[in-house]
Amino acid sequence: MNDSPRWLDEHQQAVWQDLLTVVIALPTLLDRQLERDAETTNYEYSVLARLSMAPDLTLRLSELASQCDSSQPRMSKVMVRFEQRGWVTRSPDPDNGRYTLATLTETGMQKVVASAPEHVNRVRELVFDPLSSTQQRNLGIALARIAGTVREELEHRS
């Protein structure tokens, strides 16, 4: 059995370093924009945005956490803050009382609507504008493959 590591070649190392920059620095830049313009974080905005796109503005907390690649405890802490701000309400799921539903309030929807334009502009500037339409499609294909592998690993390790 060969125990020597499979080192990255020069090209792979360059790609990896660029990916690290994106994974680490992009959320920081998006947080800065959202904190400045909307007094929220990128993670919090993503939670609100997912609720805003859900049927009846409602999702099970477990589903919301999964969609946001989050843990249940982290999502619960965010829900407490959101309830205090009047952005969401929580209630038992009438179909299965073991689950809790999060529902975006009118105030929460107003927050999403007010925050979205500057956030989308910043995402365009940082992610899409530097790429041609072909590069955008290729990035989408590549990221979908990587994200699928990562999500599978997360599910198996839970």
C-alpha cells in the first residue's frame, strides 16, 4: 500500500489558493457591505432570503438550517435574534409537533427587500462581473460538483 500523499501539482495548487481566497475573503467582503448598509451579516441575510423564497414565507428550522449549510444550534440562535427584531415568528409544525416552523414577518420581508439591491450589486461586482457568460456557466458547473461532494460528506458525518 502506498502511503505517500497525492500532492497538488502547480496548477492545482494555484487553483486551491484562489479558492481559499474566495472562500475566506468573499464572505468578509459581503459581511462588510451588509453590516454597513443593512446592519446584518451575510449569513443572516441568506437566512432571511431563503425564508422570503419559501412557500408561505415558512420553512421548518431543520430545512432552513440545511439550506443555509448551518447547524441547528446556530440557526436557533439566529432565530432568537430575528424574533427580537420582529423579522420572524416561530411555531410548532401542525403536521408534526416535533418540528418548529420559522415564518418571515412583514417586517422581515421589508428587511430583505430593503437589503437586496445593494447586496446583489456587491455580489455582481465581486463574483459575476469579472467573468464572461461562458465562465459563469463553467463556474456554476464546477461549484455544483464541489458543493454536492461537500454536502454528501456533511450528511454522512452528521
